[in-house]
Amino acid sequence: MKDEGRTHSGPEAITAWKAAASAKYSYVALPFAVERCAGRFIVTVRLTGNFPGSPVDLRYAFRLGRGRIASLEITTR
């Protein structure tokens, strides 16, 4: 998984990333667009909370493999 220019690999690293983000900020994510492009699913979300730059639109681009998310990249729209 890639977010803010850093790569997080494996369940433990991704769990730690999510826990750190949730502990630092309160936020709500509202999906408003979904598309499929070049084998990836792209979900665009408006993220609103108590973080600098709120609100922000984020793009979650992911690929599936074996019924799970195989890769995920989060970027600003």
C-alpha cells in the first residue's frame, strides 16, 4: 500500500499505518465516484476532518487478486 509517498507492505505495516492515522486525526470519508481503468478500480473520496488541508479529495486506486486487495495507492485528486 502506498500513501503520502511511503510504501507499507504486509498486514502488520498496513494495520500500524491505519492505527497511526486514526489516532492522530478524526475524519470522515465520503465516496463520490467509482471507475475501472486498466485493471484497477479507482474510488474517489472526499475526506473531511481535523487535519491540515481539510477537506481533500483522495483517489484510492487498487487491484484485486485472489478476492483481496493486492495493491493500493492513495493519491490526491
